[in-house]
Amino acid sequence: MSAQSPVISDTYRRLQQELHENPGYGVMSLRYGGIVKQLIDQLGAKSLTDYGAGKQNLLTALQKLDVEIDYRPYDPAFPEYGQAQQADLVCCIDVLEHIEPDYLENVLDELKAITVKHGFFTVHVGPAVKHLADGRNAHLIQQPPQWWLPKFKERFKLLQTREIANGFAVIVAALDPVQA
């Protein structure tokens, strides 16, 4: 699926590529393998798009749990992954706070377009430990759940919201699920 609108600037893509060279960056999805496995099992998902896949650590976590699924990585900082693809389950784990504010609506619209049935999104709401090479905090958007939730509600049916360390997680359903 090709993006309708840009989701990242060229300058920021380069900054993200540089930050991903740090082995300690982009590792949060390793912690969510168990939850994602539960969702796959409960929802009967056959395909998963890892939106903001980075180094594909979610795939690593799922493989350690012997999960077999049609895994579709997407990350604009890794053009070799190709375009974002529709999937039964779309995971976007600790990614949205890294999006350039001018592109956030485009990213959320793209998440809506590729979420065939369900989504699992986590958002860190405070500052990151890491900084970009230009000195900015790696979390470009630091807003509370009350700021984020209306943006999700515009695009999805919220099934569950829960607080997690330094943020929140939502499980969503597509407003108009695609029938398989």
C-alpha cells in the first residue's frame, strides 16, 4: 500500500537512521512479545504489520515465543521494508511519540488505512532518555493520553485502554473491518 501523504521528512529520516545505529534504541517492542502473542491468539490474526518496525525486534520477540504469522515490517527510516501494508493486526509500539508533529495526522491516517481488523498501539508520554543528533529529545511529541485518545477515536473503535509505564496502550478495532 502506498502512502497517500508523506509520513516523514528526508532530514528526519536521516536522523532516525543514525539513531537506529545505537543498539539500545528501538528495543521496546522486545518487551511486548507476550502481549502481541496473546492478541494474535485471541483475535485469530493471520497477518501483522509492525509499523515503525525499526530493527524488527517485535519479530525477534515473537519468534522466541514460537509465533508464526505473516509479518510485514514497515518503517520510513528503513526504505528497504517497502510501503506499509494492510494486516489483520497492526502494531505500533512506542513509535507515535517519535513522529514529527507536522506529519502525525498523516501517520494516524495511514494506520487507519492499513488496519484491516485490529491495532495495538503504545505511546510513551514523557521525554526520552535519548536525543537526536540535532539536540532534540527523541520524543518529539510529549502529550498525555487525553491529547492522544481523541485522535484515535476519530479513526478507530477503542476496545481497551490501559496505563503502562510512562504511557498508555490501546487496542483498537477498525471502524469498517475488511471481511476476509
